[in-house]
Amino acid sequence: MPSTILVVEDEPAIQELIAVNLTFAGHKVLRAATAEQAATLVRAELPDLVLLDWMLPGASGVQFAKQLRGDERTRDVPIIMLTARSNETDKVDGLEAGADDYVTKPFSPKELMARIKAVLRRRAPQLTDDLVDIGGLALDPATHRLSGVAPGGVRRTLEIGPTEFRLLHFFMTHPERVYSRAQLLDQVWGDHVFLEERTVDVHIRRLRHALSPTGHENLVETVRGSGYRFSVAEQRLVVV
Ligand code: CA
């Protein structure tokens, strides 16, 4: 699934090199040369990941990272710091400021892409194209196919709408955790999308309906007063 990546880098040649590679890999790229510009872009659209140069004119990359971590809306956005320095103290400072990873210049585009993928896989697995197979359901983001193993062991393809597919992808990559309707709206529909919370209920109903041909509708649990949870725990008890 394409991700939106914000590149904060004041050196035009490096910014261009990164942007070209990200675009080629299918990502949407937002560009800023300063932390101030980056803050403006983030207010308009929450990126899925930030590539952040350490040395910037004006506020430094570390200051901007702290700013992102200090704001509830941007707290969980993965950050990879880019730096020309390679000493350990700086690395510790960067990680303490809230960076998820740290890449030292000069880097090869291939290395950077691999690090981005690794961070996304760890922090936002619903944004990767990796096949997810859990609880007898197999979801393939690359082909947008979903299948389930029916009682009796036969695998069947399941028909599912695009929103329900994204919702299920999020659930399957974050199993056993309860999400409120507001959190699901942020994670699946995107922040800055102003929808009523009952929109979530409508899509949960459609999702359960889509999962019912193979008997997987009960994996989407309603947690009274809290929201929803994708759980395979009950099912495991039955199988074992
Ligand atoms: Ca710089």
C-alpha cells in the first residue's frame, strides 16, 4: 500500500535523490527544507513516516522530532533521522528525541528504502504489502485478495469492499487490541477525515458480513463501551 512520506532535508540534491527513489517505490512524497515548513505540511496532512535531516537551518531535526513526539496527533508517526554524524552520543540523542531509526550519510538509496520498509513493518504493518495470515484468514494487500478457511478445511475467496479490506488489514496487523471508533477512523480512514463514529459501526457490520461465508465474522469482537477488537484467542482455544 503506498505510504505518505515527509522528507525534511535542506540539501536540494539529497532531497531530490530521496524523493525520486520514494516516488519510484510507489510512495507519495511531501518535501520540506526546514522544520518550520515541515510543521506546516504536517498540519495539513499527517504523513505515515518522516525522514528527518539532523542539521537544518532554523530548528534542528532533533527539535522537530521532539515537537512531533510531544503532540498527540503526531506522537506515533515513525521517524528516521538522517545525519552526517556517526558518533554514538548523537545516535543516542536522536533515539532519545524519539527517532525510530538513524541513517548515516552517505547512504545508498537501497539501504534507505530497506530501513523505511523495516520501520513501517514494525510501526505500521498495515502500510506494507506483506501477506497477513491469521486465524484462518489470508489477506494479500498486493492483490487485494482475501480468503478464509471454512470449517472442513476448504479455502474460499471472500468478497470484500475496499474500506472493509483496509479495516480488516488494520485489524489483522493489530490483533488482540481494543480500538475505539475514533482510533479506527484515524487509522483506517485517515486523520482530518471528519466522519461520524457510527460510520465505523456500518463498516464493521459489512466486514462481518463479508467474513461470514467461512464463519470468521466472530473474530471481529464488540468490546462494550470501548470499541472493537480483532481476536483469534477464542478460536485458538477451540482448535487446541
Ligand atoms: Ca542538512
